[in-house]
Amino acid sequence: MKYTTHRYIHKLLAGTLLEEERLELINWFDNLSAEESQAFFEELGQYMDRLDDEQVARLEDVLQHLREQSISTVAASKSRSLPFWKAAAIITLLLVGSVVLLNYLKKREAVSSESAKTLVWKTLTNPARTRTKLRLPDSSWVWLNAGSKLVYPERFDDSVRLVKLVGEAFFEIQEDNQRPFYVQSSRLVTQVLGTAFNMKVFEHEPLVVTVQSGKVKVTGEKEERVLAPNQQVEYLEGMGLSAVKAVDASVSASWRNGVLNLNNKTLWQATREMERWYGVTIRIDKEKLKNCVIAGEHTNTGLYNVLNSLAFVLKLRYTTNGNEIVITDGKCP
């Protein structure tokens, strides 16, 4: 009967338990001794360690449902063939099961809370003109771009590796099948095992994930994408994740080598990059200029060399006042 009972428990969790099987399961509960019932629910408690949150919730709902049915049975026991003491025994056993479940949930919550308490979080913030290379507690590497922030724990816990990113970073993640690596941003969660990828998460700009090696899963509010090497996905507010597209991944991470890549960017996007790169503020007075598409790569180049290059192509006119630059006029090519 033990094998059958375990099969019924599986069906109960899946929501496919038939009525006659439910009655047989209750009858089996009814004939257990106190020691046998305790052993069974202890085994069930160990089994629950392998359940996901949805299955645990389903088990809790089913126990509650069976308990309510049994209470109704007790109320009607005087007018039915089922003796009162048997119905009461059913309730007792189901209550024991609920206690096991409750203890399991409390234990899991306590472990989670204790883990959260013991984690010491650090924050690395890069101002403009600053790029940093950082080694994480699991020996993974992160390159953090200018104007970016990374929040990471002093050590990772035993089940998951999580960091939080605002800005742009390139990751080289050590493979660990037991502890998936997650990068959390305000809009997406990116999951990796062992891989190298670039992630760009700046406010008011498209969120971009580009994979150089390995695989990455990007999860949005309603959808997800799995990226292979030299693939990229973007997230736009209100539009969700784009289709996966093929790219040269080395271009996205070229900033690590001092390359300011402005290819296929609008002038507005380019000026945002330049603000972080050079620590200045750039304002475009004419709205029509913001969508001009430009091209160009600049390696370890000064601010005014980049500005003059753009001015030549777009016929730009600009003024400077300390760290503020105002683009007053120009023309899209």
C-alpha cells in the first residue's frame, strides 16, 4: 500500500486524484497507528524539501480542503455509517499533516531569513570617467562601466548567486550548476550558469543584453528570451522584450578597452554615452537633431576630438560653459 499511497500523493499534488482514490487514501490514514502516522508525515516533510513553491501551496490547499470535508463528515457522523471516532481520527491525522507542512514552511522561511540576515551587501559605484574591474566572491569577474552601480554580497549563499545592476557591466561568470547566477535590474532578471555577457541598464534608455559566450536567459514581465553567443535582446518600456538578433558581441563590450562606440546610435544616445564617458552635461536645443543617426568609433580620444568629429558630419554648432555643452544647431546627413 505504501507505493500506492505515494502514487496517490503525487496525483494529489498534480490535482488529478480521483474521488475513489481520495477515499482509499483517507481509509489508509484511518488505519495507521499513531507511530505509523507520525513516521509517514515525517517522511512527507522530508519529501516536501524537494517540492517547488507551487507544489507546496497545492499541498497546503488540498490538506485544508480534506480537513474541511472531514469536519463536515464529523458533523454528519451520527446519521451516517462512518463512526464518529473514525472521522475524528481522519481530522487528527490531517491536522498532523498540516502541522508538518506548517513546520516545513516555518523552517524554510527561517532558513531564508537567516540567509538574508547573514549576507553583507556591498555597493560599488563608478562616477563618470571611471571604469572598474571587480572579482566577485565566487571568482567571477565584473567590469563596471562609468556612471554605473553594482550591488553584490560579501559572499554568496548556498543556493543562489545574485547581484543588482544599474548602468553597464560586462560579466565573466564561473560555472556552478548548483548555484545559478542572477543579475537583477529594475525591469529584468538575467539568469546565467557559466558565460560572458554585457548588460546595459540605464534610465530612459533601452535595456540591452548581449552574450559573448555560453547562454543567458532574460526574463521580463510577461516573456523570456534565451540568448546564445553573438545574440542580443533589447527591452523597451511599454513594448517588452524584442526578438533575439545576431550581433558582433565584441562590439558591445569594446568599452572595456577604451573604445567609445557610437555606430548606429542617435545623437541623443551618443551624447548620453559621452556624458558618462567624459563627465560633462550635453544639451541638444533642437529636437529634430536628437534622432540623427551617426557612426564612429573613438579609442582613448578626448572629448573635443569626438565633438569636432560629430560637428563635421552633422554641421553642428555648439557652445561650452565649464562642464556644460549646448548643441545649438546642425543637420542630419
